[in-house]
Amino acid sequence: MKYEVVKNYYDGEFTPSMGAETLEVVSPIDGNPLSKVSMSTIDELDAAVKSAKAASGGWANTPIKERVQVLFRYRYLLEQHSDELTELVSEENGKTITEARAEVEKSIELSEFACSMPQLAHGEVLEVSKGVECRTEHFPLGVVASIVPFNFPLMVPNWTMPNAVVLGNTMIMKPSELVPLSVVRMTELLKEAGLPDGVFNVINGGREIVEGICDHPDIEAVSFVGSTRVAKLVYKRATNSLKRCIALGGAKNHLFVLPDANPTMTANDVTASMSGCAGQRCMAASAMLAVGDVDPIIEGICERARKLVPGENLGSVISKEAKERIEGYISQAEKDGAKILVDGRGATVNGKEGGTYVGPTVIDHVTPDMSVATEEIFGPVISIMRTDTIEDAIKIENANPYGNASSVFTQSGGMARYIMEHASAGMIGVNIGVPVPREPFSFGGWNQSRFGANDITGKSSIEFWTKLKKTTTKWNPEAGINWMS
């Protein structure tokens, strides 16, 4: 193995797990083993929570201006180690180097945003009556938990950790057992940055640990990013334990392509959206609504898709099981009568035959009832559904149960506004294939792409990671008595 066995982290130390079950961490690039990770026990989760709880009081009482200094140093270390982190993300997840570098750069941006919290989380004060003042202040929740997915092994942990920690919480993080190595390195950098022991803790494991986090009486809030099926379970279980919870699930993002769309920009952006990170992102374009005659744009998408070469400018999917599942969707679409314009099945890379690759796939004449039209594929696959009118296209988009993102490609401001108002999605793009908001704007969809209130990123994450205290004061007796006092 290239790396040491992955350990848990609490009380400021890496500790070997006592769990009996061990999984091999394999690089999807070539199938080579990287490390091993143990499925931790509930006792080990209890130890991590105990560590976080012991550190909670001191960290919460540290002024936010001092807490943020740790994040300044952490951000600097991310920058200093960006090449190393890029290689690590690519190695354990299968992204191209370019995509992995973008993930590291986004992690740096997220940490940089957290450093602005003293200017954002300062509360408010107002003289509401003569001599009477009302004040609001944000207080940390205490011990919080973050359960993160495989598709962004560094970025999603940095969605949650910087904001939650700067706002005075201590954290338990459970990485995906498929990609635990980036969180290990992140933990080392936090320690080097001077984060006090117990403020950030890592517990590895599977379902038992997720359920334990949801049930633990000393954990106040849980964030989750993953599939909709699991997001529902996590949200129900955590809230049943009276915890604050936000669980982000899957997606089926629809791109509306109108005849007046810029053909070059649209073909470029649609192809990049469906294939970036091998389609393993909840913001990937997976369904295209071709309104009217857009055949030249579809031809452009196919032309660009054929230039994507697995192992060169297209990364691998996470596992053999994922490859089989994605290719199964393509085969089923073909059986159902759809037309495969670009076929990515059976992709291999010379010298990396153990890797798990799916080539770019463009499927035309998909009907709304096909599985490739309704289910999240999570691979470099786009399903094209043709409609005559924008109203019919809206009906298809609105009928899907998800609601993460939707985009429209057009040169008409009126049509763009119509889609913005009628698409049932939390994030909308106009001539943008991946409409991810940048900080300080938060990430989050609608419908079954999201369960819970508030956000875990951006400015609105302050409301999730803190509780609000309201204080009303009157010091001057001459103010008299009114209805307020």
C-alpha cells in the first residue's frame, strides 16, 4: 500500500481503529490499492464525541477574532500544499489533475470565506424605544457532525468544517470510506495551523457510525451530503433525535436548450457539464430538454464528447460497481428505444486496465418515462428529450422529484426569465452549465435534493451553525414604563 492504514483522530491524536471490519481503499485510476480503512465501533464514536465535548467550552469562549486566525493559517497551508493535495484528490477519487486542482482551489476559497465570519456573524443592535436596546448575538451549538461523500473528498469537508469551527463549534467528521485520505491530510494541516485538540475529530466507518451520529445525545447538529435515499434516512433519524439537520441529496439537473442559443458556447458548456468529474457531481447536467430544432447544437455536443478520452481529459468513476451501474442505464435506454449517439460503454485505458472508466455518452430521443430520464445516473451521460414548446419542457422538468439545479441556454432575456421563474430548482443558470453559486452565496437545491432548513455553506450557513440569543436592556430609570417594560 502506498499510504498508512487510515486512523481515527480525536484528542489531537491519530488512533488506530478497533473495528473488526477493514476495507481496502483503491484508486479508481488503475485499481491499485492505496490504503486500508477500518469500520469503527460506536465506542470509538463516543470517544470522538467526548473529545469534541471537552474542547467545546474553551473553543466557544475563544473570541471569534482569535478563532479565525487558525483558519488564516490553514488557508495558507492549503495553498502551500496545493500540488500535493491535487495529486491526492486525483489519486483516491479518479478526477483528472485539472479537476482535482479546481477542487483544491475551491477548498481554499471556502476557507478564505470563513475568515470573513467576524464581519458577518456580529449580530445586530438597535434602540427600539427611548432608552431600550435590543441586541442579537450568534452562539455556537456545541458539538456538530459532518458526514461527507466520495465525489469531492476535500471540497465538501471544507463546505462544513471552516464555517462551523470558526463560529465556535467543535466537529465530528465522517469521511466516505471510499476516499478517506484527503480528510487525513486536511486534519494534519489543521493541527499544523494550531487548531486546539478536540475541536476537529474524525471517525471512519459505515452505516453504524452514521446511525450513531444521528442518535448521539451530545451531537447538536448533523450535515449530510450524498444520495437522496440516504439523505432521507439521515434527516429522519437525526431529527427524530431532536437534532438540527440538513441533508443534501441527489439530483437530475435539466438543461433547457432553445433554438436561439449560441451554438458554440452551448455545445461547450453542456458537454463540460455532463462530463466534468466523470459526471459524479450533483450539479452535473444529466438531462437536456431540446426545445424545437436544435440539431446543430446536438451535433456540436457529440463532436466535443468524442474528443473526451478516458484517462486523459476524462477521469474515472469511483468503482467497478459504479461503472456497471452506469453502463446498465445506457443499455436499458437502448433497449427502451433511445438512440445512442456517443457510446461510452466498455471504456478501458491502456496500462490502467484495473481502472474504472466510462466514456462520454450522449443519448437522444429519450422519453420522460425512461430510467435515464428520471433517475440519477452519476456518470458522464446526458439524456436528450425533445419537445416542441417551452411549456412542455417545463412540465418535464417540474415532474422530476429532484430540484438541485437547472439551466437555460438562450439569447432571449424573456425566455431566460421564464425558466428562472418556472423551473423547480434551487439553483438556476443562464448560459451556464454548472450554476454553483460562489461565496458568499450558499449551495442548496429544492424538493428531494435537500432536506432541512438553512444552508451549510455561504453567508446563510451562519443560521445553521449557530443559535441566536436576543437581549433587551434598559439602564435608565427616567425612560419610564411603557408596553415593552
